[in-house]
Amino acid sequence: MDRHEIEGHEVIDGTAKATGNGAHVLVPKRWRGADVKVIRTTEPDE
């Protein structure tokens, strides 16, 4: 696993859920319009 350092304001822990041909992660509504980064920390389950 690689190590990355990111400066930010808040962290949430979630699971990517299937959506159409992709996946999504829900974040708080108050994050609308903010720049966010998503980092995969485990191998996906097939």
C-alpha cells in the first residue's frame, strides 16, 4: 500500500456503493461545491 499525506478539514469513513456502471460514496450535504478527494484503502470485493 502506498502512503499519501493530504491536508484537509474533515474526514469521513464510508463504503463505495454500486450505482449504474460505477459506484458512489455519500458525503454530508454541507460539502456540496467543495473540492474532495476519495482514496481507496482496501481491495474491492468482487
